[in-house]
Amino acid sequence: MQTETLTEPYMKGRGAQLNSHNRFLSQTYVTEHIEGLDEQLLKPERTEIIYTYPKSIVNKVESEDLGFAYSINPYQGCEHGCIYCYARNTHEYWGYSAGLDFERKILVKKNIIEVLEKTLSKKSWKPLPLMLSGNTDCYQPIEQDLELTRKILQTCLKYKHPVSIITKNALVKRDLDILARLAEHNLVNVTISITGVDEKMRMVLEPRTSTYASRFAAIAKLSSYGIPCGVMVAPIIPGINNFDIPAVLEQAGKAGATYAGMSIVRLNGAVGELFKDWLFKNLPDRAEKVWSQICDCHGGNVNDSRFGVRLRGEGKIAESITQLFEVSKSRFIKSRAVELNCSDFNYKANDIQLCMF
């Protein structure tokens, strides 16, 4: 397998340290003999924004493992740079690499609000909670300026359409005004993804995400406004963050989280190569053991696409992780079911607003 490799020093602020080969491309540029080049062919790049104009933006979710029917993603690619991210593979469909390209070439759905309005205005549309986002983080850094997620929430409020959010960025607090109004109608819940409590590990595992402390603070802030909040401990990586499970759930529970979920890491497609490169560069003393334990959770492989198994894993290590999670959850999380309101949806909201003017 050919890869685009980088010379030292280690690229701080990026999860991937290389561009993995795109399986859909027959020809790619790679650096095989850097010492023979007059100039370095491959240089660190600043984030590039690429605008797209899709015809549809609501994705029907067929997976049996996920608890939602539709997802909507304003961005493709993610600046957060989480090395384990399953969404990296989707970047290959656009002709880019799942590695550094995923973090520095961000596709933005410029017309997403227009298309969402058309979708929700259809008489045939059946309202079910939209997951924002099901792929890349809807509150990644560029959202600070572009505000597409905020506009999506405003549109959901306008149509009284239920929406669920999952993010690992404290930027979600910016939209408290809209979230609080959605919560008044039982139209929203927010899940904060928190993978551990070791800040030094976070800085290399998911380098451009919000600090763990700020994520716990986000749960507390949202909860104080009556917005249903939960925590997602995912992915759990044996030998790296599995021992943080009790601490994460304890702090999340104290902050006001009323539900919790988890999944075990799986390294499908190009993510396996990228993660292994990251692992041996950052944790050489335990890399072999961590890699072996991940394999143990998936029948001897690091990848797993089997419905019903892929997210929870199998084997003794996976069972012990699940047991630790369940015990910690029952101890620290005061669980409360979240069922969003689908009965107040109004597909004529746009017409009503026009009549007002």
C-alpha cells in the first residue's frame, strides 16, 4: 500500500501524520525518496474550505446499530483531527485521502438551508428526529464563522422539527438561545462525546477538539437551561482510555447528563493504517499491546462491519469494558428516557411566515 509520508518533526495539531492511499484513485503522488528532491513535495497545509451544492442533504439511516432514522451533515471532513474517526473513509469518495486531507480539506454544503427548507416543506415529509451530525462534527472549528449548524437549528425551530445533536465541541453553548426554545417544545437533546479525562492524551488523540473540562462544563450549562443532555464515551480504545470510563461518567453525571452511551473502537478501511502509524509514533512503549487488544475485540481484526457486533465488540476484553461501563453508568448517571416531540411539526411553516409579511 502506497502512502504519502511526512518527515519529522511531528505535526502538532493534526491527528493523522500522513495521507493514506485512496483506493478509488489509480494514480497518486507519493514521496518515496525525500532525499532526492530539491523541494519537499509534501508540506503541511492550512485548512482549505471547499463549497459544494448538494441536491439532497437529509440521509436515511439504514444501520441497525444506530438509534436514529435520519442524519444531516453540514460539513464533510473535520478539523478536529480525531485519529480514530470512522468518517475519514468517506473523504475518499470525493477523491481525497482519509488522512491529512480529511483534516485540512473541508467540504461545506453551502446551500444546506435552502435544501432543508424544501425537504421539510413537502407535504409527504414524515417528521422523525434528525441527527446532527451522523458523520463529521457539526460544531467543528469552522462552524464558529459559517454558522450552518446554528441556521439548521433555527430552521428546525421554525418548522417545529425534532433534532438530536452529538458533538465534542463546547461551541454548542453559543446556540443556547435556540436550543432552549427547542427544549421548551421538547424538540432537542444534546449528546456530548467525551473519550477520557487525560488532557495530554486528548491533545494527540483528538488534537483540535475542545478540552475535556470545557465539554463537562457544556453539559452543565445546557442542563441548567433545561436542555436534555447525555454523554457518549466513544470510542473506547483498550489500553488507552478504557480505564477512564468511571471518571467520565461520574463527572458527566455531576454535570447533569441523564443518559450515556458507548462504543468500542473499530478501524475500518484506511483508518487502520492511519491509527497504527499514529499509535507507534505516539505510544511506542505500548503500541503492540494496544493493537493486539483492539484485534481481540473484533475476532482477530481491527476492522469490523457486522451489524449488532461492530460497536460493542466481542471477546473477554470487550466484555470487561462493557461491564465496567454498565456498572459505572448505573452508579453515576440518573437515566431518564428522551423521546422527542414529533407531533407539532408544521410543513406549512414557510407559508405562514410569508403571510405575516
